Amino acid sequence: MGLFETLFDTNKREVKRVSREAAQVNEFEPKIKPLSEDQMRERVLAIRAEIEAVSPESQKELLRRHLPEVFAITRET
């Protein structure tokens, strides 16, 4: 396998991974779009408080779980 084929395969995998993540973000649009800025701010603060309330070992999983919603909120603001 040549250099270009190796690079192309890597890019193809990365595009597939990012596409799945983008789809997760898009799933939040109907829930986030009708919220006011204050409501979005409150939701972000609630997520932050939830993450800060757990042990550092558990924070990584919570961050991973909430990331699509936070990206969706960021996009709408």
C-alpha cells in the first residue's frame, strides 16, 4: 500500500467518525432550537455542575456523553 493510499484510508476513517459525531449533535437541534439564550445558559451551567459533582475518573465519561449537546447549544448561540 502506497503512501497516498494509507493517507486516504486514514482520512476516510476520520470522516466516518466525525460524521457520526455530527449526527449526534444534529439530533439535539429540535430540543435546543426553541430555547432562549438564558435557558441555554442554564442548561450549560447544569451540565457543568453535574460534571463537577463527580469524581475525576467519572468526569471523562460525563464529558463524552454531554459533548454533543454542548456542541449543539454552542452552534445555536
